[in-house]
Amino acid sequence: MSNRTINLTDQLYDYMISVSLREPPLLERLRKETSANEMARMQISPEQGQFMAILIKLIGARRTLEIGVYTGYSCLCTALAMPGDGRIVACDTDEGWTDMAKRYWKEAGVADKIDLVLGPASKTLEKLIENGQEDSFDFAFIDADKENYDLYYEYCLRLVRPGGLIALDNVLWGGSVIDPSINDADTEAIRALNRKIYRDTRVDISLVPISDGLTIVMKQGL
Ligand code: SAM
Ligand code: CA
């Protein structure tokens, strides 16, 4: 026993999954089909999807932002966790990957909840602000190009309502954040944003060591 977060061995991880993961068969199928793709490691883990679904239910989210769709796993977790009138604005640049996502969203009966916008996410978010949508989203998931995370964070802070949540994925970046010999642009961007969020008095924060590290930020001002 210890008062720090436990190290997960493979066996302990398997145990955790065996007593907690309740992945619906369709999500499992999407994950298996995605695993044939060479970029499959980009997909969130199923336990992370389940965790985010609980957050979405807890705050009663009805409007969410998804920045980085890929084959649609996290977006489908979000859509399934929201009530029938829930709506997601989903941003990505890749038509091929998101075509696969759309297939699964349709099969799950949630396609009407998801407004997929193809194009740079910064432009999509900027347009939402121009259209007067500030303070109107309950939840945002940031999981696209790491160099633009800070930009997405700032846009999301404007678009999410006070008391709303922003979840940022890959904040531990496979452990690279603590390796001083790794100084590529993605790693530097994540390090800088982690430091910035730590000091950011506009939000409450928690870095959850699930998957590759997930920072949960709550916008203050309720
Ligand atoms: N959340 C997804 C899931 O659960 O499977 C994984 C997202 S993947 C890590 C990152 C995605 O961001 C890719 O699908 C990529 O096409 C997209 N992307 C990269 N640059 C982008 C940009 N500038 N604007 C919007 N999407 C972008
Ligand atoms: Ca990710």
C-alpha cells in the first residue's frame, strides 16, 4: 500500500480490465477493425472511453467538441453517453479515417448526434466563436495534432461553459515528457502546455494517469 498512484504491471492491468471494462460489442468491433490500420495506436483505450463516458454522464453533457476523430472511437463513446438530444461537433482533416467512423456511428444509431467538420480544427473552432457559440459547450476532448494543443485549449476555454470540462489526451506522451534528450516539437508542445495548465488560474485541474495521461480541466466561474 502506498499514498502514490500504483504502478500497473501487465497482470494488474489485465485484472483491472477483467473487473471493470464493459465495452459494448460495437465499440469492440470498431477497435478491432481499427487495429488493422498502421496508425491504430492513435485510438484511445477502451477503459479511457469508459471513463470519459462517465464524466459526460456526470455533468449531463448535451453539447460537446471532439478535436481529433480518427476512426471515431472516442466520439462514439461520447455519443452513446449523451441523451437523445445530445450533439457533438467533431473536427478532423482525414476523409478516409472518418468514413470508417461514420459507418460505425450509423450502425450505433447516433449519426444524427454528430456534426463532422472536415478541415483544420483551428478554423472550425474559430468559426464557432464567430457564430456566437462561446460558453455553450459542456465538454471538449482534445486529441489531434500536438503542436496545436495550446491553440485548441484556448479556443475550448472560450467555447466551454463555466463548470464545463476539457479533457486533453496524451499529456504524458509515452513518458517522453520527462526525458531531457527528447526535444521534438510535439514533446515540447505537450511539456509547455502541461506547465501552463498547472499555473492556469482559470481552471481546476486533475491529471489522470489513465492510458497515455489525460488532463481534466474544469472551467471556473460557475
Ligand atoms: N480520438 C481518436 C480516437 O479515439 O480514435 C483519435 C484521434 S487521433 C490521435 C488524431 C486525429 O487528429 C487524426 O485523425 C488526424 O487526422 C486529426 N488531425 C490532425 N491534425 C488535425 C488538424 N489540424 N485539425 C483537425 N484534425 C486533425
Ligand atoms: Ca490520443
